[in-house]
Amino acid sequence: MGAAEDSELVQETLNFITTKSKDQDIFYFFMGVGANFKGRRPLTKYFQEQYDVVSNLTLVGNTCY
């Protein structure tokens, strides 16, 4: 999913992160899209715009004792 070169498919992948992916898989989606030359800028923009949503997904349940 992260290797898509079509901008619409990259956007669909980014939307999938917050709607259908499991919390433990978010990291892999970011790595996949980030490794894609055509996905880096959309990923950065998405992360900036959706920071509150993404940070809540990744931080929920991650407590250190």
C-alpha cells in the first residue's frame, strides 16, 4: 500500500491509517509511505494536519511503569 505512485492511492493509504488500521500497524504504514519517493510530501502534510488524531492512536495504552 505504501508503494503506490498514484497520488490518489497514496491519499487513500493515509486515510486508511486513521480509519481502518490497527494501532500497532501505524508505524509500518508510515514507514512504507515514507520510503516511497512520491509519498513523502503527502505523508508529511497528512501528519501535520492529522497530528492530534495520529498521536492519540499511537499513544493510547503506551504507558511506562
